[in-house]
Amino acid sequence: MGYYKHHVFFCLNERPEGDRQSCNRCGASEMQLHAKDRIKALKLAGPGGVRINKSGCLDRCEEGPVIVIYPEETWYTYVDKSDIDEIIDEHIVNGRPVERLKI
Ligand code: FES
């Protein structure tokens, strides 16, 4: 097993208004903090568990906001906190990918 069981990257890239779509203009920073808090509350944070990281542009901007979870390399988009909660509860806790949010 890797150092983390699940390593989650949230694109937090932000472009100026009028430019191409970017994840941080869709609330990515708030969602990344929400995910971090929830993983901590579930006592899953740390080595052998889950790491929630920020990332720069992952180059899937038009499909965003995006996250990617390794080692599975599963890509998701999301709209709100309930989508993030579903990804954490289903994919990370129960090992069942959330098909409706995959990209
Ligand atoms: S801005 Fe998020 S993938 Fe490019």
C-alpha cells in the first residue's frame, strides 16, 4: 500500500473573469477546506489514511471543478458540499466510486 490510502487533489486554480472556466471560480477552495474538515472529523487523515491536497490546474478546466483521487486515478466533478460528502462517504469510506460525478 502507498503512504496514503487515498490521496485527493483539488484543483484550486483561478483565472481572471472573462478568461476560460477555472475551478476556483466554482468554489473549489471552500470545498477543499470542507473535505479536509470532514476527513479529520472521520479520523481518516494522515499516513495510511487520506490526504486532501490543493493543486494547480489539472487541465480539465471545462469539465470542472475537478478533483482526482489516487491511487485509483478517479476523476470527479462536484457542485456543492453534498457532492463532496458523497464522494468521501462512498468512494473513500465504502470503496464504491460515485458514477454520477465521474468525469
Ligand atoms: S482550472 Fe481546474 S483543471 Fe484547469
